[in-house]
Amino acid sequence: MPRQAIFAMGAGLLLACITTPRTWADSISTPSPVIAEHFDHLENWEPLEFPLQTNSSYQLTGDGMLCAQANNSVSAIVLTEKFKPAETPLLSWRWNVGNTFTKGNAEHEDGDDFPLRVSVCFKFDPKKVSDNERRWFKMQKLVWGEYPPYRVIHYVFANRSDLASQTLPCPYSDRARIIVKRSGASDTGQWHEEKVNIMEDFRNAFDEEPPKEAVISIMADGDNTEESSTAYLDWIEISR
């Protein structure tokens, strides 16, 4: 059982990934990144799998993209390299989602599925929790071998266009928030570049300062809706 960010707090049949040609103009991104993941390989990523669940599929396309596929499944991959949000708060990525889930609903557990989540998992900080919470985190570490994240922000591609740009509580955990970056069928099948300030989003979502360290995870999940999706990530970068 992989242990990086054991609970991505949001919560596969392998399908053929269709590659999409790119031009040099497509690769423009935030300058001078501290972490730059362009998916030449997956050596820096660890799988995050959930008991009694079918795993989603994460494969390289051969031309420098990640293909993430869900088919009534859920799992994630976690970047092993940690970073300090206060020093490098700018997160950017480029994604293309082929479809959204017709039964998806970011506000309810039975619809808490997304073809793609780019998540920031903030490392556990014992100074930020009460004695009772600290005991809970220690129990989780005994079970999983590592502390679960203190907080999580999920940047998602949702189906409901009325939720565009909203920050929502996660139906499964009060320690996580969902930020809807894209939504609706009109944005599917196209490349979109996103840029966010992690520090600002964390403060707005939780009304506190974040822990010192965080990691990035990627998730494709369709286990609640029992639907399927194919999505692509071109790159992810973290900058000062």
C-alpha cells in the first residue's frame, strides 16, 4: 500500500489512450518553475489505491502527456517531491477532459466524482490540531504507516456549470475543499491552462494559514456515479 498522502480525501479497467498532437505554442507555461512535471516518465509518482475499489488507469501517451482514465473506479497518483507553499505558491497545469459525468454532483457523496482532480495535500502539522485530533492522526498513522494530510484542496473539472468558480466543502471530509476550475460540457474536449495561488486559495477555503509542506496528487474517479472518463494532463508546474 503506497503511503504518500494516504487519504486524498475525495474520495480500472485499462483503456487505450488516444494521443493528441501538440505544437510549441501549446507548451507555454509559468516561467522558472521550481517543480516542473512534463510526464516524460512516472518515476516521481506513487500510486494511491483504496481497499475494495477498482483502480483507475494512469498511462503515458508516448508524446509527453498523462492519460487518466476512470471506469467505475477510483485511485490516484501522488508526486513524491514535497514543496513549501509559502515559498512557491503558484500552481499551474494544462488539461483536457473528454467528458463529464451525467450523475456527477460536487455537493453530494453519491455524485462526488470527477474525471480529473489536481489536488494539493498539505502535510500534517501537530501544532495545528487539538489533543483529540492529534490522537486521531496518530491512530491513522498506525494503520497506514504515515499521517494523512492535514488539509486538501481539490481543483476539479465538474459537470454542473452552475458551480463554476465556486469553493465547496468536500462531502466526505471537513478537512478538504473542492474548487471548481472548469465545469459543463462546453469546456470538454479542449485544452485549458490553469493558474492558481495556493496560499490565497487555502486562506479563503479554511480561514487559516497552511502547513509548511505539501504534495500534489492527481485523481480520476468514477466509483460513485459508476461512469467512465478519459482526461489528459500536459504538464504541472509549481513556481515562486
